[in-house]
Amino acid sequence: MEIEKQPFWSISDLSDEFGLSQRAIRFYENKGLLTPRRLGANRVYNYQDKARLKLILRGKRLGFSLDDIREFIALYDVALDPDQQEQLHYLLKMVQSRLQQLKKQQEDLIATISELGSIEQECLFHINQAGQARKPAP
């Protein structure tokens, strides 16, 4: 049987290695992102499953949706594109879109931080003014 010839991991092995709960791994299975084999009642994960989990976690860390990740993984699995051009173009499109979103968020954060800094300074000024007005004259 092929599964016996290659290394495999249990759900607890992957859970420990990636710092995930087993529930999270099962969630990715339910979403169709992972498809482990079964050995009796146990889930068995191979190199491909482990690589997929790495891609899922990286995609999540970079802010991609599970649908985006699923699409990317589907392209990764297609053997019709040996140069992976379709996958690379899709990834480039996703990355450019995400970069655009993050740059906009960065601009918004910079503006918000600046505005909050101004409000903070105004508050401190008025607090200091009120404190000086309360001091008795010498």
C-alpha cells in the first residue's frame, strides 16, 4: 500500500508542529482545504497535506480569505501547467490586490494616529490650562 512507503503524520503531530488545535485542522478539512487519508479511525497526513497546511497558514497570515487559498491550492494541484504560469499569475494578482489593501490601511492608520495625536495634545493643553487657572496666586 502506497501510504506505508511514505512518511505520514497524525493530526496530533501536525497540531503540535504548527501550533494549531486539532479542531482548526479539522475545520480546514471541512472546508475542503485538506483531504487526509484514513487508516482505520485515524487521519493520516502525507507530505502533500503538510505542504497544503503550510500554504493555508501562510495565506491566512498574509490576510487572504479561505476562498483565495482554496483557489490557489486548486491551481497548485493541476498538473496541466508544468511551468505553473497560471498559478503564478493568480498569486501575483492576489498579492498585488492585498498589497493595495494594506497600503490603503497603512495610509488610514497614519492619518488616524496623526489625528489622535493632535487630539491628545489639545486635551493636555486644556488640562494644563485648567490646572494653572486653579492654582492660587503667590
